[in-house]
Amino acid sequence: MTRFHQIAIHNRQTGEHLTTTVPDDRYILHSIEEQGHELPFSCRNGACTACAVRVLSGEIYQPEAIGLSPELKAKGYALLCVSYARGDLEVETQDEDEVYELQFGRFFAKGKVRFGLPLDEE
């Protein structure tokens, strides 16, 4: 049986606040879009960080969020394109570059590249 949960979204990019309900058996992003609202997204497959949010309260289920490390998930980050509400939620959208840096930044500028691409490393 489908249950509905209230979700409050603070869109940091636009400054807008949205409060609505979403079913627990559909992706949150898809449900929000069906209601005529727009949120940031790109791949819709849980691989990029364009639709990333920070969960401020509530429980979210995201088994297909391959674009987030376990560490970021533990810190409350989620990808709305592949997330389900498991109760009432409050989230805020994140800047994609900010989340990307948190996710992958530790790998940049750590090699021995003197010129060219990292593939040129010896």
C-alpha cells in the first residue's frame, strides 16, 4: 500500500521553498516534477551530483545512488533522482560543484603529473 509523506525542499539555487507530498514508492524527483515543480537534475540515474540534497530531517532510501560515497550518504547527502521518502522530509538542494568536490576532490592534484594529462604519468 502506497503511503504519502510530506517533503519540504529549500532550493538554494533559486531561494524558493516548496512543501508538498510524495509517495513512498516513486522517486522523489519524478514525483516533484509530475506536480509541475522544477529542481536541478542531470543524469536521472544516480551517477552525477546535480540533484544532490542535504537531508535536514527525516529518512530517505537511496539504494541506487552510485554517485555518492558511503561517507557522503552518512553525512546526510542524497540524490533525489533515485531516492524514496521513508517518512516526512526536510531537504535543501546543494551546489553540484560543491558536492562533486566533496566526493572526488581528494583525488585531484595528488599525482606526479608534471605536464599533460594524468594519463601521461610514469
